[in-house]
Amino acid sequence: MDRDLTRRALVGAVVGGGIGAGFLSPVRGYLRRFAPFAGDVWGAARRDLPGTVPSPYGEAALRYDDYGVAHVEGGNERALYFAVGYAQAADRLFQMDLQRRQMRGELSAVVGDLAVPSDRFHVAMDFAGAAEATWEGARGTETGEVVEAFVDGVNRYVEDEPLPLEFRLLGYEPDPWTGTDVMLGEKQISWGLTGSFRTLRKATVAAEIGQETAEQLYPYRMDHDAPIIRDGVGEFDAEASAAEAPPAAVDPDLLSRLSGFESPPGVGSNSWVVSGEHTESGQPILANDPHLTLMAPPVWYEMNLATDDLSVRGVTFPGVPFVIIGENHAGAWGVTNTGTDVIDFYRYDTRNGEYRYGDGWREFETESRTIAVADGEDREVTVRKTVHGPVIGAESDGDDLVGEVGVAWTGFSATKTVDAVRRMSHSDGVDSFREALRDFDLPPQNMVYADREGNTLYYVTGRHPRRYTDGEPVRGTRVFDGSEREGEWPGYTPYGESSWEGFVPFEEKPHVENPGYIGTANQRIVDDDRYPYYLAEAYGEPFRGRRLWERLDRRIGSDDPVTPGFVRDLQCDAYDKRAELFVPTILAARETIDDDLDPELDRLEAWDYRMTRDSRAALAFARFVEHYRRDVFAPRLREALDDRRDVEEYFPNDWVLLHLDDEDWFPEGRDAAIATAFEKAVEEIESNDWSVYGDYNVTAIDHPFGQSWLRYPRYPTDGSKATLNNFRKDAAVGASWRQVVPVGDGESGAVLPGGNDGDYFSDHYDDQLGLWADGEYRTFSREITGTTAVTFGGGEDS
């Protein structure tokens, strides 16, 4: 087999949309087909940085601490970020380049035919065009000038130093980095957190099984009592919502073509802030652990930055200059995804290259683009756009089904999030931090903040559209008729500057000033009858949110003050509220379960519902839920949706599953379904020779190439998808960064699920993974430390 073709096949199966900065699914086995190291490849196996690097922006120094974290000190901000760009390229260049190629639709140019579906989608969506519009708005501003210095630092490394191992294996060189690429990183992060096709999925089920079933599987609201804002928000007269039209009958194949490019299921995060009123020190404590794709290297890049008037430490996504989560001299902040709805879909009446829009006909804005394919035939893609945004899908088969849809998404417009994040780093207290949030356009986040003056803050960020049909507000819960001008967004301009005039005003976004304590876990933000605007089609499962409030309420109501130790323990809490809800139901079905499984049932009955690595009951429950989900939903969905799609894409969340008792889903009765699933779970456990949860629940985190010599080691760990200590082995999702900050008092703690250096041969490739798996932390200080690796300066115009 041709070695060059094989090397390109290494990442050819990458077709997913990614999450945050998650850019690849593991592609296993290809490296076995050829000798991995020969000649020039060994030349990239070791990295030695030069002692000095010319910089046109002034003096700076790059140091690395004992965990490979980049500590950068600059004489001015542009000198600082030139060095930051150089450091990110030195540590994460291949990751940065593949993320950029994926979003631009340029993977096929280096990996061949297998990436063509991914490239078609990303080219059709024209994320690059949205990034260009965003960069055009930033160019020439103070933030734009800093971004340009960062870009120059990346390119200086690429020009002067040997390329990392992965480039040698694939046989290509990266293009120069640009300001648009920085903004493209924002678009990727945002799409990964907001790019949901739930509306299409629900429309498909409604069309083929019935609206009642669709509402059952995908309820507008779940019945639980753990919203983020429980008080502090006044009563409002909610906007009336115009009558909902019948759902459009979406082509059953449309979603199957698109589902690989949306947010992975279950993505979420935890955060909370406790004011000094309730802490031992009298100062606030803030915690955050975003749950994103777990991969090697991690989605986050940690750095500690300082100039004479800036001191900030935290994490960013590789390719983005500024700290996104962290702390500065004045305060600390963290984010979780709101789950709010910033995307809509439209169908159109069409004829001969035109679409009807109101009383007139308009030509689609079209552009032909070429997808270059390594060792294959190039592909031509026609990008089509309407007033709402790009058109994706394929032509209908001639029936009444919607085979393509227009997409409106706030990320298609020019946004200012990168500027907002930079200003967050410069904030000197709650007032300037809040002001920076005005331009945090995308993605919508639950932002928690605490400063050294004792202030605390919760604020929902992002641009939230208010949709109108015939002048009346409507929810974004269905496919709109774009030709009838349903679901319009006043003030929105895709691929240009939006006025945002029709969006929820900043002052009216959900927020709480100086809460005594508040926590977020992707649950409902506020009771709908206490807020005037439609925010979300759905929120995350309430299990983590309920547990978070349960433990915070109990601690605050006790005589024990909140301490950093309590907060770290809470962040690693493995109690599963699903088990509390459903184990009694399993035990109630005991008479239908094989008597030989009584020992397993006895363990369940004695279990404390904690998903810990040494628990046999946790193992049995985890595998039961997976079998029960498939047994309940797969037969009926497969019959209705046929074999054209993976029916698991249509499975609802576990809150729906565990509350479901409709006999239509249980032909033999619910107890019989429970018995069958439990018996399958035990059979699976025995066939795999698992004894406890930790035999199954291991940190299977791989490099994109998936080869054994590149992957991280495996460690047993605690947690599940429904616990605060969030870990989903099958989905490779979990706590991508843990941070606990006692603001203004004591040492902060943090940990990455892996290592900060993307170089496989580095001591810092995986040196934090064991700590992470065991729920341990390392010191997180803003003091600049470490041995100097590179000094910058002496260049032109310095």
C-alpha cells in the first residue's frame, strides 16, 4: 500500500463538528500499516526552542513551570501576545491547524476522500465567511492590533522551527496563521456549544410518528424545580407567543446527513460562586469545570500572562490569544453553556434558482467553491444563501418533504466576543467586568464572577434573538416557513454587521447582582412565568443541577462555613440522582428478574448511589441504563424511521427515559423491559470480566491518530454523565478543566485531563491525567515562575 496514501488516511475519518475546541474523533489503527518513524519523522520527535527570538513589538520572556504551563511576561501587551502566539504554536500547532482546516472545509486537502462530507458541510455553512466578517470588524481596533501581534508570533514559530511530528507523518505544511483564523476559533467554539439540530429531529419524529410522541420525547420543559435563578428576579408579563403552525415534514434523510456536525449529546458544565458571607475566609470562592471533549492534547491551553498593567492566568482554546476562564488581579470568572436557542431553520418555495420571500422572488446568493482532495478528484460545492443564512441539505426527492433548510445562527454575523474576552482579562472589578460582557456575543454562557472587594455576579451572556411572525413573537421550536417570513430576527445580518436591535437587551438578560451563592449545571435558567422572553427550546437534564443545589443548600444552612476543601469535594461529587430516582423502580420489578441475579439486586438495594470506581452496584446501574435506553426506544424508532438513520440520534435524555411509563413504549410491560435490560447488563459485565465500575469507567483519551503509542495512559475514575464529577466514557466527554479559586485569600487549584504540551515526547504530554482521574488539584498561582525558555525582542520596530 502506498505510504503517502496511508498517512493521509490517518485522519480521513474526521467528520464531526467538534465541541469547544474538540476537533477530531479518534482514528484508530492506521499507523500499524507502516513504520511510524523514519528519517525526517524522527527530526520532529524532539523539540528544542531557541534561546532568543526577534520580536518587532518589544521585549518578552517565555518560561515553563513544572507542569509545562507557559508563563509569559511582556514589556507591553503586543510584545506579550507575540510571545503567546509563539508559545501556542510551539505547544499546540498541529491541533490549531486541524481545527482551522475543519472549520474552513479544507481537511480533504491533506487527508483525502474520507473528509469530503465534513468539508462539504463546513464550506456550505461558510464559517470562514463569518470569521472574515468578524475580523473585518476587529481590524484596526486595539484588540485587533493585539490579535495581529499574536498571529505574527504563531507565524514566527512556523517559519523558524521544525514542524511537529504530525505534519511529518501526514506530509504537509501549515498555511500562515491569520486574524481570520483567530475569529474562526470563536466560531468553532460557538458552533460546538449552540449548533443543535434538535428542531429538525423533533420535526422528523412528529412527521413520522406523531406530534404527541415528539412532545413526549422532546418536551419543551422538564418537570423539575432546580432553576439557576430561584429568587432575585421580579415577575414579568411574558410576551405572548403566536399560535404554533403544524410542524414541517422534514426529509428523514436530512438529519442523518447533518447529525455528525452538531453538538455532541450531553455537553455541559458546572460552576458556582459563594459570597464571603458564607465562607470561612470571608472572601468569595468560585468554581468552574466545563464538560467538553476529552482528547489528547486537551481542548484547553493553560497560560499565565503579565505586563506592567495586566496579570491574568487561566485557559484558552489553542489559536485564541486571550484567557477565557481564569482569574486576574481583581477577580475570577467561569462559564457554563446556557443551552439557549440562537439557531433557526427555514423552508422555502423555490423555482429556477429563486426562492419566494414574502410577496416577491429573490435569487439565491450563490458561489461555486472547490474542495481540494489529496490523491483524489477535487469536488465542486455550490454555496447558497438566503436572507437568513446558508442553505444546507440536499434537494427534495419530489414529495412534500423538506430536503434542505436555510439556517439563521447568531455566529454567522460579525461578533465581538474576542474583544470582550480581552477586556475581561483587563477588568479591575465587577463593574468593568460586567461592562465587558455586553459584547460577549457568542456563545451564550452562564457567567459567574467574584472580585476581591467581595462582589459576586451571575449574568447570561450572548445575543438572544426575538423571533416574529406577522409582528407577533414566536418561539424557535419548529421549522419556519421562510417564504411566508415566519420567525424573522429584526437587526440580524448574516455575514455582515448586525444591529441586534430586535434581540433581548443586555439589561434584561437573566442576571443576579451579589448573590449569596448561586450554581449552574446547564439546567433551566429561570422559571418561564418569571421571565418575559423565550430563551431555549430545551435545557440540560436536571440531575446535576438538583444535586448542586442540594449540597450547597445543606452546607449554607449548616454551622459549617464553605471552604476550598468543600468546594473541591463538591466538584468531584459522584452521587447520581438518576439512581436515586430509578433504582427503587428496578427493585420493585424484582419478581420479573432472574433469581440468579439476586446478589446484584442486593448490592443495588444497599448502594449509596455514588458512581465510584470501586463500586459493583455503580457498574450494574451504568450498564443497565444503556441497555434499557436501547431496548425501550430502538424498536419503535427503527420501525418508524427505517434503516436510513442511526436511531440512537433520536433517543431522548435520561430524564425522559426514566419517567417514561407510556405502554406504547413497553409492549411487554415496563417491568419486563427492566428485567430484560438488567439481565443484559449483568451478562455484559460477566462476559467482559468486569468486577467494579472502575474496570469499565476508565480514561480512554486518545490522540487523533488513535495509535497506542500516542494515546494517554488509562486510569480508572469516578463519575457519570449525571454526576457533578462528570465523565462519559463512551462519548469521551467530561470535566475538561477544573478550577477552584478562593478569591483574594488562599491558593487556587486547577487541573487538566492530560497535559499542557501537545508534543508526545514532552514530559508534560499527560502529566496531569493521573491527578485529574483521582480528583486532585495542583496549585494555580498568578506568580510568574519557571525557567526561561525563550526571550523575545531586538527585532525591527521594537
